[in-house]
Amino acid sequence: MGVYSKLVLDECIQIGINSVFIVSIVSTFIGAVTCVQTAYNLVSPLVPLTIIAVIVRDSTILELAPTITCVVLSGKVGSNIAGGLGTMRITEQIDALEVMGINSSSYLVLPKVLASMITFPMLVILAGFLSIYGGYIAGTAADIITPEDYISGLRSDFKPFSITFALIKSVVFAFLISTISSFKGYYTAGGALEVGQASTAAVTNSCIAVLAADFLLAQLLL
Amino acid sequence: MIEIKNIQKTFGERTILSGISGKFLPGDTSLIIGGSGTGKSVLLKCMIGLIKPEEGQVLYDGRDFLTGDEDTQKAIRREMGVLFQGGALFDSKTVLENVRFPLDMLTNMPTSEKMERAQFCLQRVGLENAADRMPSEISGGMKKRVGIARAIVMNPKYLFCDEPNSGLDPLTSIKIDELIREITDEFKITTVVITHDMNSMMEIGEKIMFLYQGKKMWEGTSSTITQSNVAELNEFIYANKLLRDTKA
Ligand SMILES: Nc1ncnc2c1ncn2[C@@H]1O[C@H](COP(=O)(O)OP(=O)(O)OP(=O)(O)O)[C@@H](O)[C@H]1O
Ligand SMILES: [Mg+2]
């Protein structure tokens, strides 16, 4: 196996697999809460209960799974990338790569960007599934909706493009988060204090970029 | 041979290096000495291309390093080994992986040969037992020694060491000095060592360059260093009481 494919694989584990836990927790609860709150807002007996499932499904796929997941990941992955690269910069590890004649940005940054663009869509699919499932558990456990109604709601009036849209968003967000954080980390100068500042800047900047891109993509594609 | 000509470097308003020239010959261990903050590390970084000086030239056997084309630069980089002041070990890799890293990235050697070479270099710095530890689990002096092993693993033509023996006990320090001199003689390496250490100055300083506030104040050998009449240099070397007494 080539050096670079191994690097990308390592980063996939670091960035993707290590985020599965936090993404699962967040998305399950968000689905559950969406279900309960939608039911709370639907007081009219004229509206069929299946609507709850429709709302959970659509808000999950269109917005909650891709955007909330990526905001969470901008915290976890963004600080991890910026902190890691920043530390390598101030301890001269990046300089060491450069004097060996190794292109440090393609050695360090490219695998992170690629790994993010590979794993983020997978995490978003997982998040979508768990969020809808979280809604199911909360809805049936609290006797808000019967399993049959929930399932039939999920299946009614489904637009496959929303899945495509969610995946497009996840790839764009992955690119934004990984490049912004890498930039902040790679160009750290100073000491440990600056590494902390670079991490913070990476998280806030990529968070804002994700939300701005979210708005733009919604305008462009929907 | 490495030749530097009129190196000039400023950071903002502050002039760090002003007009430094010199020659470093193959088979010689050349020392750069001087007080803390005088610009020794900056000079070294200019020589290895990590900092771009405003003015000046760095020639590796006649090849211009700073303005040369990319292939020339790459070729020169493959021929140099650098020990950074803090070791600069990759902290996600074990000691052995660190030493093997240049071989992995830059050569097509079979794995068994790489292992052998890496282990041989670790042995030379006396760390064959620490091969599987992480950099965070070894001491500062050990990091330096791993850094040296990594710097020599590719059989460099040019070797740069930024304070190879600061933070080492006297015995290990002497061993490192001997190692540097041995490999320099053996493979006719052009070696440039930055040091504060009077012992190494006397032991391995075949050629010594003294920097003071970014200027080259004196140049000579270890046998003539005690007879100079440069006030700043005398102050620097006779800071050590033992030496001051011997002079008096
Ligand atoms: N990247 C930089 N930006 C601004 N100033 C710098 C930078 N690097 C070094 N300096 C300044 O250049 C001067 C020389 O630093 P240098 O690291 O070369 O000292 P040194 O001679 O190696 O000292 P020491 O023996 O303590 O390692 C210092 O005053 C330092 O503040
Ligand atoms: Mg220094």
C-alpha cells in the first residue's frame, strides 16, 4: 500500500471512526426531541399524526443531519486538526519535513481533507438514520404516535433529491472544515498559547463557514 | 563544501544577522558559537532554507541553494541531515519509526534493509533499547539523540546540529561529540554544529565561528581561540571560572 493511501486511511480512522460516538449521541437525541416537540405543536385533531414522522424525516434529512452533524464535527475535527498541525509547527516537526525535501502541506493537509470528504458523508448518513430512529423511539415510547403511523408517515411523499442534497452539503462542509482548520493550524506561529488560539479560531471560523454555506446551498439547490 | 556569503536577515525592525560570510569544509566539524539570542539558530535556518534571508547566498558545492531551481533544491535537501534544537521528533511515531521515516519517504529500500539501517543508527546513539517507545515517553536528551540518529540515517553529505549536547549529562555529551566527529571524518561530511558547550568547543571544534549580536566577530580553530584579543569572545569563553583560572 502506498504511503499516501495509508495516510488517508489513518486520517479516516482519526477523523471519521473517532467521531461516530459523538455523532450518534447528538443525532439520536435531536431526532427524539424533534418528534416530541412537533407533536406538542400539533394540537389540531384535523391534522393526521403521520405528519409528525414526515416533519421529523424532512427536517432531519434536509437540515439536522448534515448541518448539526457538521457543526458538531467542526468542533471535534476542527480543533483536532488545528491543534495537531499547530503543535507540529511550533515543535519544528513541519520544518523537519521540509528540510527532508517532503512537501509538508501535501503530506499533512491533503490526507486530512480527503479523509474528511470521505467520512463526513458517511457520518451524515448515520446521523440521518439515527435521528429518524430516535424520533421513532421517543414517539412510540411516549405514546405520541403508533409505530404504524410513524412508518407510513416516513414513507409518504418522499423526495429522493433531499438525500442527494444532504450528501452534497456534507461534502462541501467537510471541505470547508478541513481546509479552514488546516490553514489555521499550519500557519500557527509562537508557542502553546497560539496553538490554543489557532484551535479556537479554527472552530469558530469553520462553524460560521458551514452555516453560511448551508444558506447558500439551500438558495442554490432547493 | 558549504559557502555562505553576506547573509542578512531582519525580523521587522530588528536586524538579527548582518553580513555573515564563511566556508565550511568537508571532513571538518565547524562550530558556530555565541550567546543565547545572537542568531545562531536563525543563521542555521537560513542555511537549510527554512528562513529566507533578505540578502546573501548559500552555496552547496557551488550549487546555489536559495535561488536554485526546484530540482537543485530537492537534490541538496536529500543530501542534508538536520538536528533541530528541540529534536523535532514526530510525536505520532515511535522512536524507530522516526528514524526510519526518511528512508520510508525518500528511498525504495526493502523493508528489512530499512529496519537494519534504522536500528544501526539507533545503536550508534545508544538507544537500541528505546526503539518502541513514543517521543513523549523519553527524556529531552534522548530526543536529541534520536534526532541525531534520524539526521544521519540517510548518510548525509551535509550535517547540521543545533545544540546537539545541551541538556545531556557530561558523559553522554562527550559520546555525542565523538559520534559527530567520527561520522564527519569517516564519510567526509560537511558538519556544522551550533553549541554553547566549552567542552565540545575544545574537543571537536576544528573550525569555530563566533557570533555576537548578529555579526561574525571572530573565526579560527580551537587551538587559537584562547589567544584571541576580541573582547566579546574572551568574555564568552572565560565566563567559565575554570578556564579563567587556567589563563591567569
Ligand atoms: N520567527 C522569528 N520571528 C521574529 N524573531 C525571531 C524569529 N526567530 C528568531 N527570532 C529572534 O532572533 C533572535 C535570534 O534567535 P535565535 O533563535 O537564532 O537565537 P540563538 O542564537 O539560537 O539562541 P539560543 O542559543 O538560545 O538558541 C532572537 O532575539 C529571537 O527573538
Ligand atoms: Mg538556538
